[in-house]
Amino acid sequence: MSFKNILMSSSRLCVPAQQWCQRSITTASSPLYFRLTQCLGAEPLKKKKRLDPMIVRQREERKKKKIEKMIRRLEKNAGQLKPIDELEVPRNILQEIDIRKRREVAISEEEEERRASLAKEWCQYRYKQHMAEVTMIDKMIAARDRALEELRQESEDLWFEAIQVDATLLPFKAKGPVSTPPIKDYDAPDGEYYNITRNWD
């Protein structure tokens, strides 16, 4: 039976009872239909405990001091970098530093001038060599462009074939297995993993 039919039947039953409802047997002034009340999901408010203002102020000061202490600790370690094990000098080398230390050799002024002039000559030689290579490459590119323009004027098809990539320029071929074949009756070890990560707090 639907909710609508229940409402209809209840209204029919209550129609003759209107006079009975008016005889103050019930406080309802209308026929007794099905009614829905509001969903009350709240609960009464808890009574707030009044705290002493001094206690509240002390708690706030404790929180403030704790935060300031953490800030000071972070500022203290701000300049320190995490050490890299690969860049650390071994202890045995630090102990042998006196043996490994080289003696300073006194160099005369003539030797210093000779080394300076030799470095200048080397720089000039390398500069000339670089400029010669650059000019040679520029000449080769210009000659290639002129030859391609002449070829294009002669034949468009030959020019198109000339600008294609030469596949035989690097004759390299490699052929191998696509995937490694499985080894028959191979018992793979489980292996062990040791976490040696260091924590830097």
C-alpha cells in the first residue's frame, strides 16, 4: 500500500471524528494526519569552563617559547649542508697529509716570464687554428650552396635527389634478440636489500 493511499484512508477515517476532536479530547485542531517533525541533529551546548586569565596567558607564552626555540634550531642548522660521503677525504689520507704535502719550489723571474710568453704563444696558435677551421667550413658551405643552385637551374629532379639524406653515409646495421630468452630450470635468488640511507634531521 502506497504512502498516498495511507494518507487518503486516514483522512477518510478522521473526517467524522472532527466533532470528537472539537470536544477538547485532543489539542489538535485539525484532523490527525501523518506528520513529520524536523530532524534535530544538534545537542545542547556544553557549558564553557571559565579559565583563569593567568593560566591562559602562561599557555600562550609556552607555545610561543616552543615555536621560538624551533626557529632558533632551524636557523642554527641553516648554513650546514648535508655531507656527501663520496666527497669526504678518507681518514688515512688526512693522517698522511704531512707526507703527501709537496714542497714549494722557488721559481725565478726569467722562468715566470718564459712560461707567460709560452702561454701567450699557445693562445695565439690555437686562435689562428680555430679561425682557419671556421673560414674553411664557411667556404665549403658557400661552395655547396652555389653548386645546389646551379643544379636546380639545370634539373629540379636532380636537385631534389641531391638534398636527400644519404642512407649509405653511415652503413651501420645491428640485429639481435628482441628479448632475452628464459633460462630453463633457473632458480632465481630472492636477494636481500639493506637500507643504508642516513637520516639528517
